[in-house]
Amino acid sequence: MRKSRSKARSKLLGSCQCGKVHFLVESETPVPFMFCFCSICRKTGGAAFGCNVMGIRDTLKVTGKRTLRSYHARIREPNKPTGISKAKRWFCAACGTHLYLTDDHWPVGVWPSVAAIDTPLPEPKRPISIMTRFKPSWVPSWMVAHGPKHPRYPKQSIAAWHERQGWPVTVRP
């Protein structure tokens, strides 16, 4: 991946696989460093792990909105009743591409799936694996050997991680 030329606010362009939905969002936190192994990220993204960056919600512009649908994921924990996530996972109804997540608990943020972003993103120096307690046994151990591992969510936010890496962050969810 191409490295970022500066650590300034980035404009991220994204789209679905069939091309019916496109989006543009500004981000101060564009490094895809946190790989999530929870079942929600894996199953909505169709991959071994999910990865999002954080965007600034009031900059989000979407074309093809008629094709957008949202989904509230089911939260399943052993020995607990199934819960419904308040976050909306937005996807293209035509091709199924997971595009981004919004959560009114954090109204200034939007979390685009890096798989849907077309703009080259900066390469993380040392990715973090999260929700590793939910990693299936078929996922090879080398996929989580690249950096710190967290069985659940880490205390460090996406914004805090970027600040520690020298990115100027002015918008926090």
C-alpha cells in the first residue's frame, strides 16, 4: 500500500462491488490497524476478520442511497440472551457489500469498512488483533502474530491510537 504523504485529514472514496453505491467521507484516522475477529465483523464482511477506520459523519456523502440497506447485528455471548446492536451496518442491497457502520451513541463518527474503500490507505506499522477470544480455530495463528492481541475490545480507541502515531485528531466520537 502507498504510504500517506502527510498526516492531515484525508478524503476517502469508497464503493460497493457492483458500483451502485459510492461514498465519500473525511477521516483524521485513516490507518487500518485494528483487525477484529468477532463473529459480527467476520460474517458481515465475509472474511477471517473485519477492519474499519473512523470517518467524520457530517462529511459523509453517499450516492445510490436507494440501494442502501441497514442491519442491526445480533450480539451473541455464551450463557446470555441474544442482544441487538444499536449500530447500523450499511450495505448494498444489490451485491451485499458491507460499506460502513453508524451508531447514534457516537453521532460524530462513521466507520467505513476498509474493504469498501477505494482510496489508497496508509499501511499500519504494527496492526492490533482484537476480539481474539472469538477467533475461529480455522484462522491460522500467523494472522494474529503481527502485533498486540486483545481478547475483547482494547481500552485504546481508534482516535487515541492515531494520536499516539502522530496524527492530529480533532474529532472524537
